[in-house]
Amino acid sequence: MRSNHWILRRGGIPLAACILLLLGGCTGCASKEASIDGRPDARVRARPQVRVAGPTHVFKGPVPVYGQGAADFVLVNEADEVLELRLLRKTCPCLDVTLPEAPVLLAPRSETTIAMSMMAPPLDVLYQHMALFWAGRPGSEPDFDDASEDGHLIELGLSMRPQLDFFIRPSAIDEVTGGAGTSFSRRVRIRRFEGGAVHVRSITMQNLPIEPRFTVEEDADGAAWVQVESRYPADPGMYQGVMDVLIRGTAQGDDRDVTVHVPISLRVRPRGHAIPAGVVFRSDATESAPTPGRVARVTIHDPAGAVPLRAGFTGRESGLTAEVTPSPGAPGRWDIEIRLDPAVLEHPKGASRLEVRDADGNVVADVPVVWYL
């Protein structure tokens, strides 16, 4: 019978080697994943890391309504290579993120500051929003599972609680729509959260081309009703401003006056309308039967009644004339004769606008005029 010792020796596997194999070791061999000292092998590219030096979410505490809550976040590139930082998305457009000029390249072993801010709304809630970034090798694609070897996701958040000393309803006077020069009236109610009377010292309007009249009344609960009456601006468009209400300090010894802000936006359209809404001059003339001019008629309907109107052209007006006459027996209706003289036009086709205003300069109608000759 052959001995086991002979089988091992004659099979080409030394006995000592078999023992090492059974024990899981091998002299003179290095693992594919790690070197002898345990450090990663040079052939394996490490995942780059960008660290946030400090908290990733900042709570600003109480912030006055319409005040700014802001925080700076410092990012540290811990890699020995240049990395790119990209803003992927925000939970709200109201969150302002200030980055260095794009593209944001993070130098090796360097720091970069990101500024974030948002305005405190007039809401008695915990107000919080976040921004998601990607830090990785330039040209790499963001991995929303955060499992890429070329980079990783960074989430930064900002939160605060608006400090509501006053309860304002409505909190803003939004998109009040009306005709140019017509009147409007709106009011808001202001009361203290902790109770007590609201005494208004003064009211001013900021960034609106109107001349408002303010009245203030107090109700049985001590709240103040602020009413604003004015006329819409003379020109159509969208206008935004703020009504600042200065309130006297509380009766509990707080002598500091406080200003509350009420945003106001006005949407202004022409006061009346025209029929037809636009005019097109098209030439059907031939060389044998030339037509020296064209005439079109438009009727203006003005709810203001018998207010005198005047018409003029904005833009190209060479060769265009307009004459305004009141419609007989129809208050608030005006007839406009628009005449185009091709003989004096600089170009065979073009466009202009007929702007109809009242004696105070308010836009009543805006009529586009186009010609193809």
C-alpha cells in the first residue's frame, strides 16, 4: 500500500504548500484588492470625496417676515484631482443658491463656499428647503442612487421659522386687474399675534406709479383695517410694489416702531377695446391701376363715456394718419379713420401700433397696424 506521504510528494504539491492553502495564506503573493500593508492597490481608482465642513442643514431660528435667512456652506475637496460641482435641483425656486462662476471646478485639496438664502414668508410654519448637488470628475454623469465611482451627491438644507409679530390678511394684494386710469380699492386687516391694539403711524407706497389715498379704522379686537384707494397706472403692463405700514410700539413698554410690508401687484390693461382689434393693409394694385392710398375704420368702445380721445402711432409712422370723431348718438363710441399713403412709405411692408389715449394720458385702446404693399 502506498503511503499518503508518497501521494502528496509525487503529485507535485509540497506538503507545506497544501497546509498554507488550507489555512488561506500564500507566501510571496499579493491580493488583487489590497497590497501587503493593507492600502488600496494603485490600479484601483478611489471614489473622489467632497466633504461639508460643518452642518449640512442649518436652522436660522426666527426670522422677521420678508427678512432674509442666509447661511454659508464650506465644501472641502479631499481628492488629489480637480472635481466639478453641479447644482441638480432645489425643492423651491424661493431658495437662492449662489455659486462661483460656472463651471464650478474644485481644485485639489481646496475649499469652496456656497451661499444659500430665502425670504421668510408671512406663514406661521417651519419653513425649510434643500438643494441637491453633484460633486464628481468633470464630464461624469450624476448618479441619483449615489453609487457611482466618479462622484457623489451632496444635500444642503436651510430652514427657519418666520417671526410673525402681526397677522395680516390678506398677506399680499396680488394681481389686481383693471383698465388704465380706472379706480380700484383694496384693504387688509392687521392684528397682533399676542393681542393688543394696532396703532398705525404712517403708510407709504414703494415702487408703484400711483397716488393712493389711505384710510385706517380699528375694530373691536384692536386690529387695524388699512384701505388703499387709487387709480391704475396710465400704461398697460404688470406693476409690483410694496405698501409699508409703520405701527407704533406696544403698550407693554416696547417703544420700538415696527414696519410691516404688504406686497402689491397690479395688472393693467387698456381701458376700452377696438373693433376690429387690428388693421391690415394689403395692396391689390397693378401697374396699370395703381392705388395711391388705403383707408380703414376702427370703432373704439370706451366705458368712460364722453371723455375726449386722441390717437397717435408708436413705432414706424411714416405715411400713417389717424382721425378720431365721436359716433353720433352713441356715448362712449368713437370712430377712427386710419389712412395709409404708400407713396411716402419707406418700406413696402411693415407694422406700427395705433395708441388711443384719453385727455389724462390713459391708454384706452392699442390697435396693431400692418401693411403688405
